[in-house]
Amino acid sequence: MGHQFRALFKGAPPDRLLTDPNFGGVRHIQVPSWSAEEFDQLLCRAPALADYLAQAPTRLRDLAMVPFNTRLLSELITGGAVGGLGQVSSQADLLRLYWEHRVDGHGLPARVSLSRVVQLMVKARALRAPVIQAAGNDPAMIDILCREGVLVIVDGNRWVQFRHHLLFDYAAARLALDPSDIVSGAYRFRKAEALGLMLSPALGFVLREIWETEIDHARFWIALDRLINDEDGDPIIRSTAGRLGAEFPAAAEDCLWLCDLAISGDATAPKTLSHVSGALVVRLEDEKNVPLEPWVFLAARMAKKPGPVAETLRFLLHNLIERIKDGPLIPMLGEAARALLAHGLAQQNVEFIVRSAIGFVVDTYVTDIAASRLLLAKLFTRERLNRFGHEEVPTICYKIAAIGAADPEFVTDIYRVVFEYEVTEDRQTQLGKSRILNLTSNARQDYNGARWSLGEYLPQFLENQPRAAVKAVVAALDGYLRRVHPVSEGALDVQLDVSGRTIRLREDHSYIWAHDPDDQYDSDAESLTRTNSPQSHIGMARLSANARLLSVRIWVTASLIPVPQRAITIHSMKT
């Protein structure tokens, strides 16, 4: 439907100052709120409004900044209907008070007359109706409602319409849509009837009314579930339902009823939850001050049984973790991230969920270091590496800095495994899922990306955690040697005593396979010991080229000697 409107109203907006930048190619006018200067000028000319707002709550003044609300509020104040203004917190509250003052005061005849007007408009798919038909058996009531400012007669007294389209929306909500019928599904917005564009604002008022009737909002979520999952329903209505499901929640428990239904095995609730989460992301992109607490609590509750809602939980965590960096909600996100990863690891084939969850667990690693480490360690079992190593190991290594800051010893283990394990298959893999630019790689290249990430992180690791970093280099080299250059039988094996510590030296023939330690094209463990790399400040810059790898492997022991910046040079053991 949005594409149709863009086509129907294609063109440049008539006034660039009254334009929504998102619709630069659509002819439209955006009526903005009053500026502070404009509003002050208005109050100077409306002293009754100014006097009331001077002592009114801030939320009421904020509502008055919208021109339509300004007029409603001014008319209520000048008409003496100020008794309920103290409870007004939304435009819907303001319209309700206006309705009570201008319509309900005339009793049932006024409601019957307006109901007839609304029905004629809905039937004609137009926001006006023939005045003779609208008058029915009570033409005097049309005149009364016109004097009250609810209706206006236009075009040579032939047509009647509401003074503002928002008044039509509210009237349709009060007179044409019954909340009980929406909840039960008795009233359906069928696609063929094409009433979505006309009645979706009215539906918003009805759903707000339903939302406010219960603490757990059960009837609201039931109504939303029916609307969203009606495959024959109007697409605008279904979209509106999802959007309102993302707009109304503000308290921590607001979404939990729907979540409990979704994880209990209900057939349609998971889809409803998915639609609402998608609408939330759109809202997060458009608005700055969206309350995040209900969505974090929702994610935490979904984590209790992630199976039926795993994809939605993944989607929700992705958008919440990137926006919440500290505070009391972070531990809840960490728990949900670990639950999602644990669920993924228990399945046979959910690689995409696992890869996403790995990132989430790393991002929230500090919320529970021991639990996060225990879970991520499962990625490095031989069985897991054989199946998914080329996909999962690069994912964790890409964010290795976050782990290194919190758990450097675990990073040392990661260096050892990554450089010891080898992926040899050249099976083709996909770089993304684009249908336009279909890029491919292979499993071996993907896995080598993990080693590259570890090499890039090493200077920072050495700077911040030098002891653990040196251990990591030693562990990586040991793993590399076992994989590529295993020690041959009869190799020289000696022990030295250095300051009361025993150091073992074993011949590894590195003078052959590491003859050029400054090779810029090394991509394996040799690259970790280049003398012209930033990590050379640990004391390896002057080591003999043929012995560097060997000396690095004893550095971890020598570095424990409490002598600042001590460097040990072991010359090559050529025989």
C-alpha cells in the first residue's frame, strides 16, 4: 500500500519547510508542532489558555504543542470543561473529554446521529456523507452537532463531514468498532473490504481502550494475535496492530503475558511476537526515547524456553545489546544471550542462531564470566570444530578483545586451539546471503580468518595483559608446531636452570622453516613473532632469526623472573 501512495502522489512537496524528509518524492504537507516562539505568541492572544497551562502539568502543555490539540484544549477551557483535564495524559484522553463535553451532553440522539454519519462514510469509503441521508429522522441534531464544532456542512449544504479527521477516527472507534468484537474476532477487517486505511486510526483508539482495561493486558494481546494472524485480513490493519504492540508497552511486565503464551506451545503467538519485535526495531530507528525495560524483560522471559521463539529472541537481542551498554538491564541480556547459545548448541543444525548467539555472549561476557567461558569453551571441542569450526571460530575471534579484557586466561586457551586445529577442506561457503552480489569463500579460508583476527589483536593483548599474551603466543606456537612441524625423534632436548627455575629446550629445526621471521606474508603462527611488528617491544626484536620461535616458547617461563624487561636470547641449535 505504501508503494501505491508513492505512485499516486509522486512529485516534489509544495513547501520544503513543511516536508517530512522520508518522503522527498511524495507530494505532501507535514503540519509540525508549534515552535516555542509560535506557542508563546499564541498564548499572548489566548489568555484563558495561558492562565490554565501556567499551572497545568507538563504533559498537558506538551499535548498543547500540537495544533489540533491546542484547539480542543482551548475550547474545553473556554467552555468551562476543565474538571477532567488534570487526568489527561494523551490525545485519546483529550478526545474523550471533548466527546463527553460536546456529544454525550446531548444524549443518545447525538450518538445515533453520529453513528449514522460514520456508517455512511465507511460505506462510501469517504470522509463525508450526503447531508440529507445523514440527517435521517433527526435533522435538528445535525445542526446541534455543527454548532458544537463536531460536524461541518460543506459544498453548498450538500455534504456533512467531521470538523477534523481525528474526530472521525474517534467517532468511528466509539460508534463503529466494539472492543469485545475485536477481542473475540467477531469483527474482522477483511482484505477485500479495503477498510484498513480508513479505520486503522480508529482501531488504534479501540486497542488503547482494551490495553488500559487490564494489568497484564491479556485481552489486548489476544486481540493483537487475532488481527496479526488473520491471513485474509487487511494488511494495513495487520501492520497497525504490530506497530501498536510495539508502542504501548512501557512497564517491565507489559509483554510477559504474550511471551508466556508464545513459549507455552501456542500455534500463533510466536508469530505475533515476531511481528511486534519487528515493529519495535522500526520504532527504535525512528524515535530516541523508547523505553527498553519491557523488551529486556521480554527477552529474559523468552530465554526460559527459547525453542519456540529462538529467531525472535535472536532478533531482539541483536537490537537491544547494541543499544544498552551498561546499567541494571545488562545482566538480564547476558542471561538471555547464554540461554540462546545453549539452545543453539543443543540443536543439530542452527548455525545462524549459534553464530549470532556467540556474539551476544561475548558482548555480555562480563555479566557472568564463568558461565560465559564454560559455554564458549564448548565451541572448541574436537567434534564441534570438525562440524562448525570454520563458521563459529572466526565469529568468536572477531570479538576476541572483549573476552581478553575480562578473561585473558581463556584467550590463551583460544590461541592454542585455533593455531593447533586445521581446516583442510575447500568446501564452498557463502559470504552473506545477498542475491545481488553473491560472494563465496571456502571453509579453509574462513577458518584462517580466525587466526588473522588473533594476530591483529595480539599487540593490544600484549599491551594490556602481557603475561597472558606471552603465554598465548607460546601456546599458539606449540599448537602450530604440533600441527605443522612436529618434533622428530632424537631431537636435542636439554634443561637449564635459570634463577632456580627449570627451563626445557627442545630442538625444533626452526632455522629451516622460520628462516625469514620478517616475512610479511606469514598468516600462521610465525606472524605472531615478527620483529618489525608492534609486539616486538617485549624483548624479541634482537633475537636470532633462526632461534626466535624457540626462544619465544621459553619466554613465558623466563618472564616470571622478577627482573624488569629481562630478555633471553637463545641462539639457534644447529647440529
